[in-house]
Amino acid sequence: MRKGMFLLLIGLMLVVPLTSAQENSERLSLTIYNQGTALVQDVRSFDLTEGANTIDFTDVAASIDATSVVFKALTDPEGVTVLEQNFVFDLVNSSALLNRYLDETIQITVDDGTTFSGQLLSGRNGEIILRNDAGEVFVISISKVRDIQFPDLPDGLITRPTLRWLLESAVEGAQQVELTYLTGGISWTADYNVLLNTGNTALDLNGWVTLTNTSGAGYSDAQVKLVAGDVNRLPVAEVMFQAEAMDRAMPTMAPTPGVAQREFFEYQLYEINRPVTVADNETKQVEFVTGTDVPAHTYYVYNSFPGFYGYYGPITDQGYGVTGITDVQNWLEFSTGEENGLGADLPAGRIRVYQEDVDGAALLIGENSIDHTPMGEDVTIYLGNAFDLVGERTQTNFQFIADNVLEETYEIKLRNRKDDQAVEIRVPESLFRWSNWEILNSSDEYTQIDSSTIEFRVMVEPGEERVITYTVRYSWPR
């Protein structure tokens, strides 16, 4: 429907007394998890009469999981009994009004200014059908409607999702109650900004908590806690009035004074040490971690065969594993250990790495994500491909020594086109044809990384081409 109709509907909604959830909330707590779920705890007071009472908890999240709701009477837990709990989500909208006004008289104005008044016979399938007092029937396309006038707001329609309880109270008076529920549509992420020094030996880091709220409710002056970790939850079947849940992670590091960090069960918990307002449809950032002069280093990797996932049987296809990859990757590594100036756990999140140019302007040199990283572990970040470094891997020999024995030789050329910088390049080689292998000869020393990988590390001077060769023999049962 057109804009005029929506303006009329808004006017109708304003007739209904609105009570803000935050104005009624006496204590509000918001615990946000990595997976885009939040736990809301809301304390309010209601005046109850002795006997049966119906109370409405308005302004709950539209993305609420109604099966998770817990109601608790705080003032007189023994004197209040919950008889029924309902989640009411029949909200005011044009379709709901048309359905409620079947057989009633309404007035419609279309684009050219013509007005129709009559009994509403149908409001489905993109058209409105009216019958006037003379018995004439009009079929009006909803796309042509400019305004619809309804006499009033029907009973039963509400302007916001509401939890409604039928209670039995033993006494009359004010009763403080606590509502706890899970909702989707609230997420938090970690965003890290790193400034790497020009020598690639140290970095400065600061992190931001990024909160995003699309749950359908706002939270004013809430105590906000963030849980980092993988909390197992069952797949959510369709809940009563669910907006799409969001997902993500968060940042950390030596926490700033505004954020307290502590362990909670098998997770890390971060609490913002001040009340925070998280409005609906808002993204908010709070800085909570910094680190300066953290030791770091960059290194290069030429990995021409990155797709090995395990042995399933001998691979005897000669061309398998020949990829033509020439890119040399650039990686950054640093530690979260206390001895390196951080001393903090790093929840999963996005990390951007900058470096200053000769004029002092910081330029982006790479962006990636990190997984949850406990204190004392290394963080490795793929930044991109090195422009001045080239790798070339060629199969120079392939032959069967027997039906179950195969020998293969590779030649790996590494070229450094930098003007004046020598670099070390790491060359991992996947021995992918079968699990029983033996290196017969090699031009350079190597390290066995695991049961199916060896790695060469060679220095390449500016303008130099280094060549690595090795021969491997595979054998398997007949």
C-alpha cells in the first residue's frame, strides 16, 4: 500500500497508550553470546489484586524464543502462582486491520482522489472488495490505494510483541517480578586494528566490541556482558515471532579499564563496567582492548598444493598435484602471551593490519579473521600475496619402479625481485600420494611437519633465484 495508508495506520497506533519497556524496567541485564543469541533479564513492578490477575510485559524482543521464557516473582514468590503464559504477537498492520474489519464499513481513497465507502467483503490477494449501501460491489487494487480510514482500532491488536500472564496472587499490593528469556537478532563481534611498524618487528593493537541489535526491542541503561566461546545450542525451529538471528565474535586483549574480563565455566566473559544503551536497529562500538609495541614478525610461504585432506588410497595419476600456483603468501605472526605485552585471550573476530607509508599515512596491508585464541598462543594472519616474490614448481620425474612403488621428483624455483631485501621463504610440500613415503634425496634440508608434510626454509637474496629439488618414493601393499 502507498505512503498515505501507512501514515494513517501510524496515526491509529498512536491512539493506543504506549508504555516504554525501559521506563518500567528497574533492572535490565543483557548477556550476548557469539552465536547471535542474547539472554535478557528484566525486572519490573506490577500492582496485583488478590485473586486472578492478568499482566502484560510489553516491549519484549520480536525475535524472542518464547519457549525460553522464565517468570519469577521476587517480592512474594510463595504468594504468586503462574496459571497461564502467552506470547501475543498479533501486531497492528494493514493486513491485520483488513482481516479484523470484514463486514464492517470502511472508507478508501485511491490515487485519483476518488473515495469509496462501504462494507468490507475481502482484503486478500492484493485487492479490496467493498459493497456500498446501494448494493454495488467495487474491486479496488491495493496498489492503487492512497488512504484507508478505519473507525477505530479493534480489540486484540497490539502495537508491540507482548508477554501476557494469568497469575493468582494471595495478597494485594506491589509485586516485583523478573523476566528472563533468550532472543535472536543481537550479536557482538570483535574488530581488531593493528599498526605494524616499518621494520615488521612490532605492532600496536586496539580492539572494539561491535554490538548489533535487530531483535525488535531496545535496551536502555543495561548491564551488558559478552560471552566468548562456542556454547552448544540446538538448531532453532521456527519460533513464534522470530526475526533472523545474527552471528559473530568479539575482540580482546589487555582489557581497558572500561571492560572487565574473567573466566566463566569453559568460556571467557567480558563485562562493560557502565550502563550501556543498545537501541533497536543500531550498531554500537565500545573500545575494550589495547596493546602497544607487541613483538611480531612477517614471513613468506610458497604453498603450491594447498588442497590435501588425507589419504583415501594410492594416487597414481601423474598430473594430480600439478597446480601452476606461482603466488608467494605473506603472513604476520605474534603471540598473546603476557611476556609479549598482551597477556589476554583473543576471542574470534576480524583483524585489519595497517602500516605507515613514508608520509606517515597508514595504509591497509591485509585483513583476515582469527579464531578464539587463548592467552599464550600464537596468532598467524594471512595478509596477501607478495608482489616481488615468485614461486614455480615443476614435476621433473615420475616413474613406477614396481606395481606398488612409485618415485617422483620436483623442482621448486623461488625468485626474489625485491631491490635490496633478502627474504626467507617457507616451502611446505604435501606428500599426498600415499602414507608410506621416503625422501630419497634433497638439495636442501627440510623439517617433517607431520605425517604427510615436509617443509623447506631457504633464504633468497635480492635478484636471486633459488632452486630446491627432492625425490620421494611411495610404496603400498600389493
